[in-house]
Amino acid sequence: DARVTQTPRHKVTEMGQEVTMRCQPILGHNTVFWYRQTMMQGLELLAYFRNRAPLDDSGMPKDRFSAEMPDATLATLKIQPSEPRDSAVYFCASGLTVGTGIYSNQPQHFGDGTRLSIL
Amino acid sequence: QKEVEQNSGPLSVPEGAIASLNCTYSDRGSQSFFWYRQYSGKSPELIMFIYSNGDKEDGRFTAQLNKASQYVSLLIRDSQPSDSATYLCAVTSSNTGNQFYFGTGTSLTVIP
């Protein structure tokens, strides 16, 4: 079964440190999404790429967060400097968008997530 | 107004009963609709997707879409304790850049 792979699975670090999370999308998928999930806010979209180009990162705090896709097999989400309020589970998901119309969006598939704790 | 709204629950049903989960959306141009299940501490996993008005059945699960009324529902027949989870509704449209909008989820508990 093809899977989205995220690393690390868990990360505990001190406030002010840089955090980098990585995602390997499912081979052949052309869209990648980064989400943050907390009990209070639910699932929040942080950034969205299609064919490696960023389409929407309006949900991301620009001053400390950055998202990139250096190649089709790797997406990264970086926080620098990290703050305690960044503690959450970060999910990467990938999917396939083809053409337009009602069938253009195929389902997203989620990775196992990175549980981030900032002390 | 949120793009996608779900009753947060919790919804409790006895084992063997039908669980009905509902979702409404605000963008009339929405085209694709997805239901995800998320167990506590796990990632969301796809259960079903539906594109056209009407019902779509897959095993014990039935997705129902009514675009005129802007709602999509998920029925779980013969509910099992293993169905206890949070169910997330997601909606997307090429009109909004193919972005997925998720509801906050409905927590379902199936009581043995």
C-alpha cells in the first residue's frame, strides 16, 4: 500500500529552536498539503502545493513558518524560531488533482503526523 | 460563516444501530465531498467520497449528497464499537483552487 511518509514522528524541543518536518508524498501525487491539528482549532490548513508550486500558504504564520518542495518526493515545513503555541500534531497529505470539474479532486491521503512539543 | 460545519457531538449510538453523521457546506459550487475517520491519536483515513447527488454505498457505509440543500451525510449501518472515532467531512471545489475544507469533526461513540 502506498503511503505518505512523515518524519520525525515525535519531536520535543525548547522554545527558540528550529524545527524541520519532512514529508514524502505518495508517488504520482501532484498535490501536497500541510495541516496542523490541535484540540482547540481542529485541522487547519497551513500550506498547499500543486506540482511543487505553492498555491496557498495563507494559513501559515509567515514570520516563523516556511514550506517548500525541493523536489517531487520531498516537502518540508520549517519553524524558526519555535514557540510553545506551535505545539500540535502536523500532518502532511498528498493527492491527485487532474483537470477541472467535479472529478478533478481525488481524495487526500494523510501521513501519520509529527507530534511536536515546544517547551 | 465556516466553509464546512459539523455537529461536534458527541453522538452515542448502541451497537447494531444506524449512526447518522451530517455535514453542511457554504460554497454552492463545491464539487467533491469526502468522509474521513480519525481514531484518537491517529491520522485521518479516507472512508468514502462522493461527487454526484444521491447515495453511494460501500459496505456498511452510505454517503448521501444533496447539492440543492448543501449537505452531505454519512450513515453507518450495524454500528460496531470499532466505529467509535471522530468523523471529518471535507469539501473541495475547483472554484476555490481545489483546496480542501474540513469540518471540525463529529465524535461518535458506539456503546456495546
